[in-house]
Amino acid sequence: MKTLIETLNYQPVNLPSDELTSPEPSISSFFKDHPLHVTRALIAQFYECWINQNEDNLEGTDLSLIEMMKFVNDLNRLINLSYIIGHNYNALPSNVKDAREIVAMNKMVN
């Protein structure tokens, strides 16, 4: 866990310590605010705008259309996997969720 936190701290992220040890509640909350079908549609819309904005400027750059498409596909896969994590978390009984959060908090302290 210490290595994970050091790696994340190196990156430009602003995650509170409780999300580092137990990201499931935040993932679940994300999909309550942004349903999966809406998230997928937004990613498709971002990609379309990205292509339309940059189609004349892509030649001679390091970022090709194939790389852009791969990124969008990988992002969609990440969203799908995150949805599964959030869904599985929601399916847990509340006493199990509470116990997991207590364990996570104890790990942060130790």
C-alpha cells in the first residue's frame, strides 16, 4: 500500500486518504451522478469533438487517430470495470461496507 500511495502522490492527483484505501464508495457515487449509458455517450461525444477539432492538425503529430481511438476504447473499458466495482460495492450489506471502511481506516493509521 505504501508503494501505491507513493506512486499516486508522485502523479498530479488529489485523492483523500480514504479514497486511496477504499475507492469503492466514490466509484459508486460517480455512477449515481453519471449513469453508465450517459457516461458512455459523453465519452463518444468527447471523442467526436476531439476528432473534429484536430482532424486538420493531426498530421505530423505524435498522436495519431489510432492512438486516440485506442485511448477512448481503453477509457470505456475502464469505465465498464469501474461500474462493476461500484455495482459490487452497492450489493454488499451495509455492515460489510462499514467493516471494510474500518479496516481501510486502520490500514491508513498503521
